[in-house]
Amino acid sequence: MWWSAYIIGSHGHLYIILKSALKKIPVIGRGLEFFSFIFLSRNWDADKAGFEQSIRDLGDPKQTTPMWLLIFPEGTNLSKRSLGISRKWAEKNDLPHSDLLLLPRSRGLLTCLKGLADSVEWIYDGTIAYEGIPYEIPITSQCRLKC
């Protein structure tokens, strides 16, 4: 994404929403902060006010260069633990679930859309799947798929 933004001259307008733990990585964490990326602790009560303000700050409708906001609605790998959390969340919200993917949470995306309503023209969905994750995912009680 960074290279694509650089090629068209928008690299100074690319913002990424990241886990706050990444700020603690020596040198890299300070660099991420320098680019005004948005950090979340994954605790909505703690993140809400700062996140909403950060999104409002990005949403200047007079901006002539397109702003790129990169978010990862479920920025984690598929594992037994994450699959269990996703399944529990789906059941709590009466949603269907799959053993092949994690259900994305929508609160962050909705907050972005509300805060950027006057300045966003397009939204692109990019789903990334990684090959070779050594994990067995149960498909049914009779068979297993090995990724």
C-alpha cells in the first residue's frame, strides 16, 4: 500500500490504524508515531474518544490530495484461540460463523465512516489470505482441513 501511495504522490497522506503495542518497538515505534498513525489498544472504552478525534482530524473535506486510511478490521491470524473468540462473538450477536475465517468487527469501520462522511468518496476492501499457516481447522466432525 505504501509503495502504491508513493507512486501516485499520496505517500504523505497514508494513515494506518495499528495496535498500540507497536509504539513500544524501539526506533520503529517512534517512526510510526512520526507518521501520525492511529494507535488503538483494542479496548473501546479507552480508545473511543481519542480514536474519534483522530478520525475527525483526518476528515478535512478541503484536502486536495486524497487521504488513504488503512485499517485491519480483524488484524490477526487464524488460530484456535482467535477462531474461538470469533465464534463466541458470532453466537453472541446471532451471526453465522465459519471455521475458515474470522468475522470482522465493524465498530472501528463505522466510526471511520461517520467521522469521514464529508470527505470519503471510495472504500476498497482488500482481503489477505496467507498460505502455509500450520493449523488444523475442523470442517465437520468427520473431516479436517490442513492449511
